[in-house]
Amino acid sequence: MMSLSPEDRTRILLQVLQGDRTPESAEVDLQGSTWESEDQVVLKKVHLRSAIGSFLAGLRSADELHAWAEFIEGRDDIDFACLDSQALEIIRILASRQLEGDVTRDQARGFLAEL
């Protein structure tokens, strides 16, 4: 497998954050690529709002929202520094499906209100 350029890795990660690519397809394309990079992709509240909004609009299932959160939470090449503690907690809850259970529409509306 060919090594990805830093630009390609960044593009793939941004596509996931923006909802333009599934985490599963990104994992396939990122396989074998190093996570260590001086350039991190910045996760912003707009990405989180968009992901939750897509779920509420029926464009993303609960499974897809949980997979999105699990993907981003587990990556060292995504920078969370722009997020406050509420946003970080929402990501933790969404990424901890086994502990927190499936996200509900009411819970998602509450998350958006907190953001």
C-alpha cells in the first residue's frame, strides 16, 4: 500500500469531521498511514453541531453518529483544543455507547442546546 501524503491524510480526516466520508471508509484509506504529524486537523464545535444536526434531520443514524464520535475521539491527529468541556463531554458520551447507551433524539436536542 502506498503511503499517504500529509495533505491526503488531512483531507480524509476533514471529510470525516464534515460528514462527507464515513469513518469506516476513512479507516481503510488511512490504514498504514502514520498518525504522528505536526499538522493536526482541528475539531470545531461546528463539526459537532453538524454531526448531531444530521442525526436529528434523519441524515445520519444513531449507529453512524456513534461511529463518528468513536473515530474522532480515538485519533491523536485530531486537535480538540478549540472545544470547551461541554463539547468534550458530549463527544465522550457519544463515543462511549457501551457505557452510555444509544443516543436519543431528546438527548441530541439537549446536546445542541449545550453547544
